[in-house]
Amino acid sequence: MYTALKDAASARAFLTTGASRKSLADAGATLSSLGAVPKKEAAGGFTGKVRPVTDLRPMNKFLAEHLELQKLLSRLRAPQAVCPRVQKLMRAVVVLALRFPGVAIAGGKSDLSEAFKLVHVLLADVPSFGWKLPLNGLPGLEDLEVFQLLMVLPFGWDKSPGWFGLLAWVLAQAHASLGPEEPHLNGGDSFAGGLPWVDDYVFLTPLLAQRAHIAYEAYVGVATAGASAVAVNVEKDAIDGVPRLKFNPWGYVMDLSKLPEEGPLAGTLSGTREKVLKFLNQLTVLQDNVYTRRLKLKSLEEATGLAVWLAQTNSLLQALLPSFYCAYNSLGKEYVAPAGSAANVNQVWAELEDAVGLAKQLCLDYNTFTAAFTASVTRALSPLEQVALGVPRLVWQTDATGKDPLFEGGKKVVSPNGKPVYKQGVFGLALFGLKAWGAALVEDYETLLQGVVGLDRESHIAVGEMLPIKPVCD
């Protein structure tokens, strides 16, 4: 009730009593269910408070099913929610590291408080966002019905992120157009490179004089001028706002502490321990359901979404994603029911079972997950992007099984007993420019791959990858 009164006082909501039921009906008001989710403090723990969330699933479903028929309504013309890929942030790291060689690069975040409530909806859409407030026996209100009509973007509406994104990207572009005072000390470049993920704005800055502090204050100024005087979450920004060499953009861990000495290759990106553990728990449930072939599409969707997230820093997990995607081609609406012949159905289930098993084994130990596959900021980029940014490269290939068939004259060589003859496993690497770092990287990769796949598989496991290398001056 306090939140409802606060919203009403700031012109974000309209409150009315049960006496206005007929007026609400005449206005076509739709009353939805109201729920709550726990709030987190700046450090990540739960505060004991809750955030009201509206159950607008019926309306979301209605809009999706009647989009063509209702396309003239403004609430259906919402833009797509645009969330930047982490590779875009990686490019900004590389560009800054090459632009300011030998200078430390740091990252900061700014969080917008009650973000959706910063954007008002059209008055014509307000009747769609109404609900009855739980009074819970408040003194003096026992016999009253109180309804709230929200005049801002509600939590629970699937169009809210898209509409809010317009504000978030405008603020980001405004911040990018600014630059520091005294450019001879703080650098003359603008604050370009910042990216918004809904209400979390991440920005990068070289640590030149007072530039880091100025860059953060510039975004605060833009946000308060363009959104609200209380738009910035001061409590969270006290922890994440000041740019640091090691920070957490959008649920990842980015460490840029070694960039000044070793260049962009030394910057690393990895998944957080919490997300790896969450994925492991999802896979454990998924594995049982896949084995019995009784898997809900929603469970597969949730696990695949997190797999895509973590695969940004893990190339083996990324290779398993097609098996998750294939299961989406389902004839069922609630449970996975692969289309096609019986053989095709069996193949989809078999590949999904293998992928879930390998992914689960990969996540059993967080140190294993991160040690061999923690991506440098340049490895998170595509080969063409690396070449364009001037990252030195080489090619290496290794055989993890030693099961290469021996060929002569284009035909497999067989032994007297009719079995194929295998040549010795190949382990080759061009070490120029890599020295110990390259050897250790390949050794870690081999150890993990052998632990996951094993050496008793008849199938050939070949890994060919374009690796970035550090230039070495002898």
C-alpha cells in the first residue's frame, strides 16, 4: 500500500475505491492479479522487501494472438527490446586498449532506480493496467476496495522492456556525445562505448587523471536531466558506479587489470559462479526429464537461455547449443515432441541427452569451467573482428583421441583381422610468439576435453581454432 500511495503522489498511478466499479467498467478497465518478488540490496542479498509485479500474462497472450487485428492500438506498436551482446563491450575494450596503450582500462555501472516507472504510458492505455490492492486488514480500510490504475510501464508487461529501451538508448547516446574537461589531462575522446542492458548502463574508460570520475558524473547528469531527479540508484552506484579494473557487467566477471602490461589479450571474461551453479541445477532436472522423454518446453527454454549466456565464455558449451535448439522444433505445445520420422525423433533425443550430460559434467566444478575456457576479451570476438582490430593470430590443431584412421591411396588401411589401422595421435602447435602462455592454454584445453569426452571413444575429436596471440619482441 505504501508503494501505491508513493506512486499516486508522484503521478505514476491513480487510486480509486470500489464505489467506482461502474466507472472502471465503462472505461473498459482490465483488472489483473497482483503479486510480489523479493528485492535485492546493492551487494546482491535480499532486503526483506518486495517489488509489486502484475500478472499480465493473459493480456500478453491476447496481444500476441490478436496482433494483426489490434495493430492500430498504441500498446501493440512497442519496439523490440534491444540488449547488446557482450561482444560489443569486448570491442570497446580492445579499441580503448589499442587507443591508449599502457593505460589501465576500467569499467563501471550505473543503475536506474524503479526504471520502468520513469516512462509514462498513453492515457488511452491506462485502463489495461489496473488491479485490486491487498489491504491486509489495514486499520480504517477493512471495508474498502481500493483499485490502482498504473500510468507508467508495469512490471509483468512484455512490452515494458522495449518501451523503456528507447529511454535507455537515448541516455547512452547522450552520454557518448560528451567528453571530459581539460582534455590534455583527461583525454580528448568522448565517453563513447557505454551500453545499456534495460536499466543497467555499463561504460568503459581509460584511467587518465580524473576521467573515470568525470565519466560517471556525466552519465548521472544525463540520467537526472533526461529521466528524473531521482533516476539514479545511488545505493547500488556507490558499489558499482566508480569504474574498477575488475567488475561485473550483466552477470559476467570482467578482469582488465593486466591490460596495461600485456594488452587486450590479457583481459578476461568469465561467467559468475552463481550462474554456473544455477545452470548445473537446471541440467540436473533436465537430464532426468530427457532420459524419460518427458521434458517441458518451458524447462528447455530456461536452460537454453542460460546456456546461451554462459556459452559466451565457453567454446565447448557453445558447440553443444545446436542440440538444445533442435529440440525446439517440437510438435507439442507443452512438452518436447520432436517432429519427423521415428529415426529423426530418436536422434534429437539422443543428441539432447549427450549435450545435457556433457554440459552438466562441464559445470560440476566452477574452477574447471573457468580455468581452461575463461575467454580473453579478444577471443570473445570473431576472427574477422580480431583481424580488423589488429590482433595477431595463429592456427593450431590437436587430436584428443588418437583415433585417426590410416589411409593409403585414398583408402583405409585394415589389419589382417579386418579392423581399421589407426595412426598415432597428432599434437601439433605453432608456438612462435606464444611461449609458455600458449603451451599452458593448449594443455588446459586438452586436459578438460579429455576429462569430458574420454579417450576410449571411437569417434575422432578434432579441434581446430584460431587463437589470438601476444606479440613478443625478442
